[in-house]
Amino acid sequence: MEALKVWSSRPLRHLFHLSPLTYKTHLPVTFTRCCSSSRAATVPPKQGGGRGRRSPKDDNASSSTSDRDAIRAIRLKKAGHTSDQQRPSFCLPHSGDVQTTFYHTKVEELRSKGLEPYAYKWDRTHTANQLQDIYKHLGNGEESNDENDQVSISGRIVARRAFGKLAFLTLRDDSGTIQLYCEKERLVDDQFDQLKSLVDIGDILGASGSIKRTEKGELSVCVNSFLILTKSLLPLPDKFHGLTDVDKRYRQRYVDMIANPEVADVFRKRAKIVSVIRQTVESVGFIEVDTPVLQGAAGGAEARPFITHHNSLGRDLYLRIATELHLKRMLVGGFEKVYEIGRIFRNEGISTRHNPEFTTIEIYEAYSDYESMMNMAEEIVTQCALAVNGKLTVDYQGVEINLERPWRRETMHNLVKEATGIDFIEFGNDLNAAKEATINALNMGPNNQDRHLIEACSSVGKMLNEVFEIVVEPTLVQPTFVLDYPVEVSPLAKPHRREITSLSLLSVLLIPFELVYPDTQNIQITQIRESLMFPNFRRRHAGLTERFELFICGRELGNAFSELTDPLDQRGRLEEQVKQHNQKREAAASDDKGPKDDDDESYEVNLDEDFLTALEYGMPPASGMV
């Protein structure tokens, strides 16, 4: 209310960016003029944000801070006898920078009346939603005055209207909203005057009374008594516009949840989804474990880690970028079905779709392959959809997603060929031919922003993956398993079994041929039989792994392998990965401009020797998914 009394020229919006103000108040005020240049001199210039961060404008930031200070001071200082040393000052953002000081806090006024503005407890009998359900039978204008219908509720005041001897407040709790019907005749002593002068939007209130439905059909608590449980010192965002600044919504989620109640529903659904995931995997025998967050080597993914220092050990440690390698150690130790829901930290870019700190679920099952994980992924997602939405069709941003099983399964090669007409199998290892064909097929001119990504590819496999991400990935709206990724981007996955078994099958089928032509060399027999009976069979799977990723709405939701268990193969792949990373790092360091701390390749990558040692003890065949 004080905002309406003091600042009447414009509504307060987006946490109150104010225009020049007109005063309409009966409060005693003291005006002190301060110099504009002095105020500017005390505000240090804003430093540029880090990579991917948005730097707010200085004017908006200082104005927003002043606005909040102004509202806080008004609610704290309202006509009293506070000493000069206790007077908080604030600058109002209008011409001349008038500094206004209000005395005597609303908090102090409440305490002077024997009321504690920050209560210890409130005995609540019902939530708002419970009352809406219990009294849905009440007709318009009806009131329930039975002793059993005396209720006590509590919550935050999000709206208020006052008309003489009648006031309406909207109270919101965790379950919903309900109206408080406040008549002066019902409230004892001077509580109605206290309500009008001391209760603000944003305060947390406890109220007791009976139930009625107004003539307009609004279920209400007819208040007999109330108590301020928590006095709010800052105003809520404009109720007509809510909190719309995206940056502020992410940085001040508490304000976002107050201003946009539907945001809290996202948190509730997330909690339900995590619960259903646990129920689903544990119903088939999986055990939840916790693995270290601080690690000696950042492994299990290719990402820039956060680095911290352990004082007692006198060494640097990494915040984990994946839970994978420690979960695989559990398989080596004898566990057959393990999973972890844990926090991951990657020191990379930030956006509304990428957060440096996030949660993953990672699952490992011994004696299974990536086909098993496809079935598990379908089961987890469908169970979560049924638990949250009650059906297997989901409307997402105007598009209906059908989660009915089975989901589409297609190889990366075929999806790229369908979308672009490029058959990467035909290139073999001819990288230059693959680059030329890709640039021509995708009409990538010199100024195309994706062309440099293609030109930077160091192998045909990496180029296949790059074209998939650029062209195909955004089109995968309905659930799709993308199979058989190149080995260059899958260092922890098994080689595709068809590549390995094709020669074994050929050797069996060539036995009759050898009996007829005993003088023919084995390599010639292999070439003849492969060309006759298995055209492109081995070549189709050369350099591929047993890996899939699940895409829905153009976003990756899952990533799974038939896990690599050969310790020598694993060591060779990881060493090659480290070698390529170091080459990029050296190339960046030799640049004329020199390396930058936030370059993607500027961080150090080391082998996790302990993980490789664990594999040497023997890990059973397994599949894993994250």
C-alpha cells in the first residue's frame, strides 16, 4: 500500500524500474539533496561477464537496486523516532536524486503493539486446496457457521482490495489460493485498521474464521482474527505482468516462483519424475550408489572441468564431469546392476539449455548390451509420462509427442543419408572428398557459420557426427534412437560386433570354396567371397560402435553404449583422445593471440590410470546409459 501512497504516477513493473515520482503521503518525511556527480563517483563500473554471461547495463542495475532500497526503507521506516545513527538512507531515481528518509519501522510499530512480525509457529487446520475441495458444495451467498467449520490457514498475500469497512485479500499457499473476506465488525479491537495500515502484499499471514461463498461464487474465509507471520520488506513484481526478465527469473528463482506459480509445478513434476525413475530401475534389481564428486582425474566425458585445491593433500582435484568411471569400478567389484542420480559439473558455456551444474542418472547393467538399454530407456520415459501426465501423449510447445512404444530406431548413417543424400560409407577414409561433398551438398558458402565446423573435422567419422548434429538432430521431434556412432566420438563404447564377426562368418562360408580351389590364397578367397555374398558388409560397420542416443523434440535425452571392456583397446583410445586434445591445445598456444583461460582446449587432460587398472582386473560384458 505504501507504494501506492508514495509513488502514484506509474505502476511498479519488473521489480520496479521507476519514473520521476509524485508524492501523495501523510507520512512525515525529511528531504536531503545529494549531488548527482557524487553518486555516480561512488558506483564502480561494471566488469564484463564471463563467457556466455549477459552483462546488465549499469543504469538498469543501479536503478533496480535503488528501487528495492526505496521500498525496503518505506516498509522499515514509517513515521517514528529512530535516532540519526539508525536511519537508513536511500536514493530515489528521479531528477535531483532526492534522498528521502522515513522513520519508525512498521516492524517496530508491530512490536510496539506487542506483536512479533516474525512468528515462530502457526497452527493450520487446512490448506487452500483442501478448503476448495471440502466446501465445493456451498452455493453462492451461503455461509457455514458450524463450530466444526472454523478453519485456520496460512500463506502469502498476493493481492488485496479495500472498500471502506470491507477488505478482500488473496492468500496463496503451497496448494493454491483462497480469498480472505475481512469485515470490520468481525475483527476484534483495532485489527481491521492494522490490516489496512500494516499488512502489505507479500506478507505471510495466518488467519482464522468460518467459510462462506460470496454472491459472485468465490469461496472465502470470513476472518475473525489474523496474525502477521512474516513481514515482507520488498514488493512483489507487478501482478499484471509478472516477472518477465529471463535473466532475473533464473538468478532469483524464489521471486520467479512467487510471481509465476506455475514454475513451482515444474519443480513438483521434476521431483515426481526422479521418484518414478528410482522406482522403475529398482523394481528390476538396480542398486543406487554414491560415487566421489572430487576426483584426481576428470574422466568419463570430454568436457572442461572445474578445478579446486585440497589443502590437506596439497594437490588439485577436479569436480566430476561424469559418474561413469566410478560406476564401472562397481561392476569390476562384483555389483551387476548399479545406478546413480548425481550432480555433474562442467566448466563450459551457460544458457537456458546449458547449466555448468546439472543432474544426471547413469545406469550400468552387467551381461547386457545397448539393446537392453533401449528397452530400459523406453520403460523409464513412459512410466514417468504416465505418472506425471496420466497418458503417453504430451503437448510440447504446440507439438504433440507420442510416447507409445516401440520407438523408431535408425542408424546415424541412414539418417544423414536421408536428410542430405550423402553416403559417408562411400568415402572410406578419404577426408578431403567427404569435406568437398558435404560443403557442396549443404550449399555452404564462404560465410556459412557452420562451414568452419566441417573444415575443422579431422576424420570422416567426426564429419559424419558434425553433419548429423547440424542437419538431422533438430528434426528428430518424435522419440528416435540414433544408432551406431563413429568410434572417434565414442571412446568408451565397444566396436560394432558386425565388424568383428563378419570375417569369422566369411571364414566359415569359404571352406567349400577352398576345397574346390585349394591353390587360391586366403586373401583372394576373402575378397571374392566378400564381394559375392557380403557387399559392403564389413565396410558398412567399419569404425562404428555399439552406441545410441535418444532424441525427443530435437534434444538428446539419453546416451548409451555396449561398454568397452578390453583394457588394451580402452587404453589405446584414451591415449589417442589425450593426444588429439594436446595437439589442439598446442595449436591454440602457438596462436599469435596466445591461449585464453576460457578456450575450449586450454585445460589439461590426463589418463585415469586407476580406472585402466580396474579394467585389467576384468569387467563383465555390460551396457550403460546416461
